[in-house]
Amino acid sequence: MQSAALKQLGHSSLAGKTALVTGASGGIGRAISFELARRGARIVATGRSRSKLHVLRETLNGEKTLAAAEHISIECDVRNKDSVRDLCAQSGSVDILVNAAGVSRDGLLVRQRMQDIEEMLETNLLGTMSLCRVVASGMMRRRAGVIINVSSVVGMRGNVGQSAYAATKAGVIGFSKALAKELGPRGIRCNVLAPGFIETELTRDILQNPVTKALIEGVPLGRVGSVDEVAHAAAFLAEAEYMTGQVRVYVTIVIVIVIASHV
Ligand SMILES: NC(=O)c1ccc[n+]([C@@H]2O[C@H](COP(=O)([O-])OP(=O)(O)OC[C@H]3O[C@@H](n4cnc5c(N)ncnc54)[C@H](OP(=O)(O)O)[C@@H]3O)[C@@H](O)[C@H]2O)c1
């Protein structure tokens, strides 16, 4: 491909790869889907909202990307084991798995409903584990693959009103670190993205909160992040195999990237 054409179409580093992206009907997953597609990956977009997935799939297929096959979308509730199994069966071979599905139900612990706590655990942590469990077995057979799990800076630092959410996101980090050790010898990388505040549906209300506004002032860049900034970091992690062939530490170690977070 000539450089001018590549410039027009984006990078082709992920050409021939299939990326399964959960949470693709939401802000961050959607942006990651576009970024990986621009770099040549065929996207299997998943979420629960049929209409949002439909729009995403049509838009992706309407874009000039370097993907070898059509982008598809499949509805899936990550809390449901059968739904996850069906999704993986329909996805075919997955080279890149991005777990971006997540929910946040904020509130002081003593006032929180167990139902909300369970929903966060089942979606953010168990959902991520469930997808990794099924997809990793195919990757292990092929001795190749990349897993990117989306955690949060809250999982490392904690935050008032987010104890349960923080626990699920801290769980994702511990889980991913262990998984990276299990799967590294089989040529599979597992990394974590831990964004700070990013403007999406998930943060629409809390970004208006005066406490949150004060926290944002403490961010070195003094602003919230954008979904495109997270997507670039995800693409970096997806492509890092090229670099890690030379820098071994990246093959075996979990990278936690904190975007515009507090230091
Ligand atoms: N925005 C931030 O500031 C921020 C910061 C740090 C980390 N994160 C993390 O980034 C990820 C994406 O967040 P976002 O900001 O893009 O939120 P969002 O716009 O609300 O999107 C959330 C996504 O998760 C999906 N989802 C929720 N429950 C699900 C379930 N049971 N089964 C399948 N899919 C489910 C939603 O699908 P449907 O809408 O189709 O149900 C949607 O696609 C989350 O894990 C979040 O915790 C976000």
C-alpha cells in the first residue's frame, strides 16, 4: 500500500486481525472499535443495545477501512454465561479481545442497594473474566492473541461513593496481572487500560457534580479525557506486539496506562 493511500485509510498494522469489543454500544468501546478498524482490524462489536450496535456496524462498514471482512455486531449480556458462549461461538477466531463493557452505580456503601453492587460485580468483573475465559482458550490453541481489559483509575486510587465500583475495577487489574502470567508463555498478552474521567454517557451526571469538578482541577492536564484518547491507548496496546518482540518486559508484564489521571 502506498503511503498516500495508507494516510487516507489509516494504519494497517492490524490488517487480517479480528477484534471482539464489548461495550461497543457505549462511548469508549465505540471509539476503540473505530480506531482498531482504522488500523485494519475486522470488528465484532457487542453490547446490549440493538439499535446502537446496528448504527455502529453500518457506520463501520461504510468507512473505508483496511479490514479484510465485514464488521459485524452481536448482542450479548456479559452477565449471562449462555449469551457469552453464543457470542464467542459466532465471533470466530478472535485475535484481540477488548473488554470495555461496564456499569457504574455510585453511592455511599451503606446506602447502596445490593442489587446495584451485584450488577457492577457481574458486569465489570465477572463479565470480563467470563469473556477472557472463553476467548483465551481459542487464543491458547493458536498461541497468539491480545487481551485489553478496561479498568479505571478509581480501581487504583478509590473514590468517595464508588467503593463497589472501585472494587470491581481493582479486581480487573489483579485478574489481568495474573492472566498475563498464565497466558504469556503461550504468546498471549493481557493489558489493562485504566482511564481517568472520560466524557461519556457513564460520566454525564457525575461530571456535573461539584466534588468531581474539584477532582478534575487536580488532573495535571486540568480537563477530562476524550474517548478518542482512550482509543489511541487501546490501539497502542493492541499493536505493542511489534515492539514487545524486541522489549521482552512488555510481553510478560501487565501495562497499566493511566490517562490524564491524578499523580
Ligand atoms: N467514562 C469514564 O470516565 C470511564 C473512566 C474509567 C473507566 N471507564 C470504563 O470504561 C468502560 C466503558 O465506559 P463508557 O464510559 O464508555 O460507558 P458507557 O458509554 O455507559 O458504555 C458502557 C457500555 O457497557 C455496556 N454494558 C453495560 N452493561 C452490560 C452488560 N450487562 N452486558 C453487555 N454490555 C454491557 C453498554 O452496553 P448497552 O448500552 O448496549 O447496554 C455500553 O456499551 C467501562 O468499563 C467503564 O467502567 C470509564
